[in-house]
Amino acid sequence: MSPPNSVPEAYRPGFLPPSIAKQMQENLPGAQHKLDPAPFDDVLADGSSALEGANVLMHYHPKEKRDAEEAKDYIAKVAPDAQVELAEFDLSTEEECLKFVEKTKQWSHGQLHVLFNNAATQNQIDNIEDLPSEQWRHVFDVNIHSIFYLTKNLIPIMPWGSSIVNNASINPFVGHPGLLDYTSTKGAIIGFTRALSNQIVKDRGIRVNAVAPGPIWTPLVAATMTKDSLESFGITTAIGRAGQPIEVATAVVFLASVESSYFTAQTFHCNGGAVY
């Protein structure tokens, strides 16, 4: 039996089929904004098999340059064959999103196979009367508007068989009272995922899915949640602990790969049994 906060051995690097994401080009908006370097343990580990020859363009927020560089160094260490490039943009504005689109088109030479929309922000406020309109608009700009701008403008360079994965959340299914704005944006992402899939999968062959993580230990959680919330974080799940980013990464990699070729318009719950 694993200690409460340990990562089960089955989730460690090396168990993914060699075909997963092989020879893919991936674009990861907000890769450092929400998740720490752990997801790349599985996304890019074992470069000689799972991701030999992969190319990854990883976005980061200007305030998180050091984190992004550490993540890139980490990837180089565990997957020396993986090609990773960093891109600094503030995705809270359409202008910056479009700049990132142009960067992606240049970097990918006009062909992108995987888009992982992962940029997000949150700030816990327990009373709607205390929630500033500026914060409400900012959270929507980062969490859902950026997905619209990026996806709309990158779909034209995604060939048949490509995959879009959106990072949603458990919160639309439980209604976190202190994250009204964040929860609303994540509900919008789930609706966007299903509607977009129904719009493009037949004609363009691009699958669109989402992951809905439950309580996952990330820097964003530690920086934005109250002390009381942190002390009880994850203990009410069926598993009895919060998850680790690597335990979400496995679902993202699956949905990005050909292994999930019959999955689209789905929301994968990575929540330790908090929602069934």
C-alpha cells in the first residue's frame, strides 16, 4: 500500500507504449502556468521509445521563465532526444495569443498534430459580492478566451488525425464555492470541447477531448488557495489523497495519441474518485 501522498509505481515513466505520440509535434499553451515539470515525466520520458524525435513548443507566462527553463532542463535530462522550444507570451489578450499562433506556425513549419490548451489562472474568493469585475474578466480571458483564439487560428494547420486536448476541471461538476469565476470558465471549456468536436471531427478528422483533474498538487494551488483549503486538499477523494500532475499527464498523452483514435467529445475525469 502506497503512502498517502506518494505516486503509485504504475504512474512512473517507462510504461507507455512506444507508439504514443511518436514523431508528433506538440504545442502546449500554458504548460508551465498550471502544471509543474512532473507531467513531462510521462509526456517526454524515455526518448528512445515513446517520444523519439518529438518536437514540443511549450508556452510559459513571463513571470514563470525560471520554471519553464527548469522544465526544459528536466526534459533534456530524462528524454535527451526530445526537441523542446520555449515561447514566452501572456495569453490573457487576443494580441498575445495571435503572436503565439504565428510563432507556432513558424516553429511547426505549417503542420501541427497536437494542441494541448492548458493555460489557466485562479484566485479564491468566497463571496460573489467581493469578487471584482476585473478578476472575473481576467480569469475568462486566460482560461477560455485564449483557448478560442488559439484553437480557431491553429486548426487550419492541423492535418487529419490530429488531436486537441483541453484542460478543464472537476469544479463544474461539484461547484467550488470559492472559485466561482474559475469554475465558470472550466464549465465553458467542457461545452466548447463537445461542440467543437461535433463541428470538426467528421470534416477535418481532428478529435477534441478534455481532461477534468480533481485535486492535484500544483504551484497554482499552493499559491492561490486558503490555508484551510490546503489542509484538507484531496482527503475527501475515494483514494484519500490529492493527485500529482503526472497522474493527469497520462490521460493527456493518451488523448493526444493515436491510441485514443475512437475517443472524441469526451471529458476524462482524473480525480481519485471524487466524481463518478
